[in-house]
Amino acid sequence: MPPAAIAAVLVALVALAIVALALKRARISIPDHQALIIQRTGRPSTVAFHAAFILPIVARAEIIDMSTRRVSIELSGRDGVQCRDNIRADVKATFHLRINHTAEDVLKVAQTVGAEASGRQEVVEALFRDKLTEAIKVAFKQLAFDEIMAERERLRDDTLMIIGSNLNGFSLEDMAFAAIDQTPIEALDPNNALDAEGIRRITERAAAAQIETNRLKHDLALHVAQQDLEAQRAILDLERRQAEAQALAAREIAEFRAHHEAELLIVEAQQRARAERVTLQARAEAGLPPLDALPLAPSAPAAAASTATSTPPSLSGNEPARPAQIDPRGSNPLQHLLDTTRANTQSLLKKIEE
């Protein structure tokens, strides 16, 4: 190959290498949270979201931040939001905004705000604070304070509807009310007609709530007293029933004791009568007179004198000796059975009482 051809090939290879290196450097990868605004001479600006070739001589590129921006709104005290019933509320709300992911909206934001300025937090807050604050005030004015506290979701939907979608290239991704409280009366202006009306309503509500609280306390005290009274009545009724049961048990024990004592007396009388019959029969068989026919026993001196001056018939040898007399007041063969029956009855009564 001639030297000229070799030189031409080398030049071509070097040129291709330079072009390849230039193209490699001209290709820009774009992160998800950014967009690239490309401005070419004599052509309208375009937007790239993933990658683009930027030749330094013929095009100029500008990065715009697509991240979500958080805007916080806090309204309290005399700057609080008035409700439909003129009660003022302290509000904390947060809004999340970002640039719409379309070329048209990206170019709109770049033209109205600036690509670099749209990424600064203070710029976004200054851009939307008034609009968002006004939307909150309008939404609150449509509802009474009690409705706001009970229907937070409805309040959020109303606020989003009032804000709408015309945000100059931005979109509202989400919003939330972090806190909603009644503004203290001390922070209100009594010289303001609306605040004065709100103060009156708050005072009336507080008085009504206090009256209801007192009523509930009194009802609770009355209910507790009634329960205590019922408990005391139940205790007294139980004590009365216990006393009646004890009295009934004592009466039954007394009746049982009286019945057994009567039976014991009957048994004693029967045993005594049987003993007397046995004694009479024994005296009759021995040829002795009845007990009521016996003479009284002589005194000790008289008996001694009689013994000294006379001889007993048994010693004379003419009259046979008499059998010994049976003392009716002596030992009774049935007395042991009677005593045993009485002891058993007393033991049974003691066990019943225990």
C-alpha cells in the first residue's frame, strides 16, 4: 500500500476516535428526579428525561430539579382560620408539590420561575404560600367548627378542589392537616365583629359543656348512692334471713330438747311404776305388809332400851326368824338403764347445738 494511502487510513482512524470520544462525552444520563432542558441555536427548546446528546458548540443544556417540595402552612392566633360559625381555628397543614413530568410543564416552569430557582425550597414556598393559605381559608369558611373536627376527610377534599390543578406547571401530590385546634379566647380580638361572635359562641358552648358535665357528675353520684343503698338493703336482708334461720334452728333445738325431756320423764315414770310393782309383789310373796302399813322407825335411844329389856322373838326359840325387809328407797335394778338413757340424750343435744 502506498504511503499516502496509509496516512489517509491513519487520519480516518484518528478522526473516528475523536468523534467517538466526543459523542461519548456529549451523551448525558439524567437521574429520575431531574430533567434536562436543551437549547439549540435556531430551534425551540426541548426536554429530555432519561438521556441526551449535547454538543457543546451547537447546544446548551440546563438541569431542572423534579423532586417533591414540601410546603408547610401554619395559621394561629389572630391569623387563625375562621369557620362558618365564626369560631377561629389554629391550623397546621402540609402540601407536597412537584413539577409535572411533561415537557410542556417543565418548559413552563423554566420560563416563569427559572430552572435553577425552581429547585430552591424558599422559592417554591413563596410561589404557593398565598394560594394555599387562601384555599384553606375558603374551605374552613364552608364548615362549622364541629363539622370540621368531625369531617377531616371532607375538609381535605374541599381544600384540594379549591386549589385545583392550575399551578403553573406544578402538581399537588398530597396534602394533610397536621393539627386543627380551637384558637384560645385570649388570642382573639374582642373588637373584631367576627371574633366577638366567635367568643360568644365559645362561651355558650363552654357553659353548656360545664352544665352537662355537672349533670353527669350528679347522675353518677346518684347512681353510686343508689347502688350503695341497694347493697345495704341486700346486706340487711341477708342478716335478717340469717337471724331468722338461727332463731328457727334454736327453736327446733328447744323443741327437740323438750320432746326428749318429756320422753325421758315418761320413761322415768314407767320405770318407777315398774319398780314399785316389783317391790309390792316381792313384799306380798314374803308375807310382809304394804309399805304404807309399816310403823315409823323408833329413835336410837328407844331402840337401845328396848333391846336391853326384852329378848327378840328370834332368840326365844319359839317363833321362826323373819326374812329381811326390802327397802323401796334402796338400790333399783332399772336405775342404771335410766341414767344411761339420760346421759345419751344430753350428749345428742350438745351435738345438735354445735
